[in-house]
Amino acid sequence: MTLKSWRELPIGCVVSEPGSASEYHTGSWRSQRPIWDNAKCIKCGICYVYCPEGCVQQGEDGFFQANLDYCKGCGICAHECWPRAIKMIEEG
Amino acid sequence: MGKRVGMEVAVAVAEAVGLCNIDMAAVYPITPQSHIAEHLSDLVADGRIDCEFVTVESEHSAMSAVIGASAAGARSYTATSSQGLMLMHELLPIASAMRLPICMAIANRAVSGPLNILNDHSDIMPQRDAGWIAIFVENAQEAIDLSIAAFRIAEHKDVMLPVCVNIDGFQLTHMVEPFEMPSQDEVNRFLPPFVPHATLHPAKPVTMGAFAMSDYFTEIMKAKDEAVKASKKVVQDVFDEWGKMFGRPYRLVETYLADDADILMLTMGSMGETAKIAIDELRARGVKAGLVKLRLWRPFPFAELKAVVKNARKLIVTDRACSFGGPGGPVFSEVKSALYAETKRPLIYNYIIGLGGRDVQVKEFIGMFENVLADTADKAADTYEFWGVRE
């Protein structure tokens, strides 16, 4: 989504397109991101269960990853993962 | 021509607002504003105006209700004072950010504590940065005229901002004064119907007052600043229109005997009337004294102020509030900042006067002029003083 300049904002910042929130990605301020080591992952899904944002998703191969459009980098998935398959790394 | 009448100013303000075809009012009573609330409520209850009067449980609710009503496309009005305005405080920047042209009367009163119901400007000053257009009036006629003109300013398509009209509590609100009340026909001609920039309606769904993160917040604040600054031109245009139609022109900064003055005094609100009498007496003694009245507090009329004070040697700024531990009174601070970069500017003196309803008489205004004139070494320039304080 291209960010608008102040001149392009509608008066009063009225949002006139219904459902446009789906285009708004809320993970932009993340300072760390989770990385899965699939060699250690046992596909238990505890990361999926604990993610407070509901943005950990299971792929067709059964392994997990975070949707980085919405992941805030809180690290709860890495903290809860008992096989220690998730590591938090600094965002570039 | 309107009818010349005598009436209590608060009641007259409600009458004037009643001519403005308001759709909704939510006013919580508080001294010395209550007579506006009571009389507006009477106008609705007596069927004299077709308006929804929402009886709310606080000023916080009053401001919330007018924000909602204005967002729905209703011409909305409220009025308050002192603690009521403080309770509205958190909502004021929301009204301006949503660009809702709400109009409000503020019957200026001292903020607690200690509890004090009388007049000063300590209620409006903390609202300075809320993004509202702030107008000050000096007498009944100005209160009537500008309460009506406020809607036209607020609802102008290039403005769409809330406007507050500051009317000194008791000293103005509770006086019975003669003035000319415009007729309904005249107000209808002056004030076109409200055309909102957006409305809450199921036929065309929109979101108003949406959440914004750091990626947009700066741009939104910049847009708001530009909107408030740009409103200055419209305020003068509407004043000019008013002048053409009613023969009473207003300016953003007004003056009295200021053109050739060596020493000027700046006032806001009702005390300008007393200061004028003092200036007449000083002129009779041969002192070239003059008055500057700041009518528009926000947006601040920088260029207009500079133009009228540039030839004076000394400028006395009166304040009706104090910025504790700061540079003195808030008006003083603003005027100093306005003139900071000018190579030719007057020496500025600050008197904090009339706090919590303390009377300031003609002889005291003369005393302020005399004090400043006696400061031949300019030692007291750029300082502030609580006028008349017991040491």
C-alpha cells in the first residue's frame, strides 16, 4: 500500500472505502521476527495456539510460519516452543 | 435592520443561536454559562426552534454528543465554562481532527482550585492546542454577531473546523446590555444550510475517527495544522461579509487610537472596554496611548498583530491567566514569539490581571500605563507581574 502525503489525505481522514482495513498491515513496527528451524520443529502447533495475533499459519507441509504483515514480533511463539525450534532475530 | 433590544447577554446568545437553524444542542449547565443552556432548552421546549436538545450527564457527554451529531450531519451547538471545558478537554482535539464544524460558547471562568466561579481566561488557555478556532468578544453585540458568524466560519468548505466564542463569564454573560438582534430573515440570508464533508449514513458507509499509526499520524497532524492556519483567511472573509450585511465590520486584530501611539495595551475580551476609557483619559493628558484587541486567538493572527504594533515603543500585554513556572501569561508568550524575529518591535511588558473575577478599574489600567512609562531605563521590559497582588 503506497503511503499518502498529507496533501492527499481526505478531509477529517474519513475512510470512504468499506473493508479497507484489510489492506492495512499492522506489523510495520515489529523490531524482531520469528524464524523456524524446521529440523527441530515437531509440528505440535503450540506456536499457532499461543500467537495472540492469530498470524502463525501452517503450511501444506505441516510446518509453521508467521504472516509478517501482522506479526508484531512479541516472541511468545519462541518462548512457548519446547523443542526450541523458533528463534527471534532482529529486523534489518 | 435588526431590532434594538436590551437583554441579558447569555440569554441573547441563546436567542442568536436559536436563529441559526441548529439541528441539535447538548449543553450541560455550569455557572456562568447556565443561562445559555436554560434558554436554549426553553426555545426547544416552547417549540420556537426545531432542534433536538440532548440532556446529558456531563460536559464530557455534551461534547461527545455534539461530535456524534455533527458527524451525522447535524448543525450542532454546545456551551460550557471552566471545569466543564476541562472535562471536555480530551474530546476537543477529536472534534477538530474529524473536522466537525461544531460551535461552542465558552463563558470564561477561572479554573479550580481554589474553587472560584468568576471570570478569567484560565479555562480557554489550556485548550490552546486543541485545533479549535478561538474568537474573543468584548460586549453583547459582538457576542451575538460572532455566535452567528461562528457557524458560517466553521462550516465553510475550506475550514470545517470547530469554533469557540469566548464570552467573559458574569462580566459579559450576566450583564443586561443594549444591542441589535438580527432578524430571522437576515440570518437565513447570511447563513446557508450546513453541507457536511461526510456524514454517517447507512446508504453510504464511511468510517470517521479511524485509528492511525505512526505511518500516518505525522501527515494527519500536518494536515490539521495547515487547515487551522488556512482558516484565518476565511474568518476575515466572513467578518467582511458580516460587515457588509449588518454594518458592523470585525477584524482579527482591532485597534483603538493605535495608529500614532507610542505605548499600546493589548487586551482580549471584555476588559478592552475599560482599557479604552483609560486610554481616553491618558490621551487627554497628552500621552500617546492606544489599544490593540486580539479578537482571534487561534489561528494566531501573526501578520495582523505585527502590522499594528510595529511603530509603538512599548507594548503592555494583559493576561487573564498564568502559565505557572513559564514565561508569564500565555498571551504574553505568544506575542513575544510573534515579534521575536522583527528588527523593529516594541518593548513588551506583561501584567497578569483580573484573576478569578478581580475587578480591574479604569484607574488601574492608567496605573499600568504609568508604571511602564516610568520605566525609562526599560528595566521591566520582557518581565511579567501579577497586577495588584498584595506583597
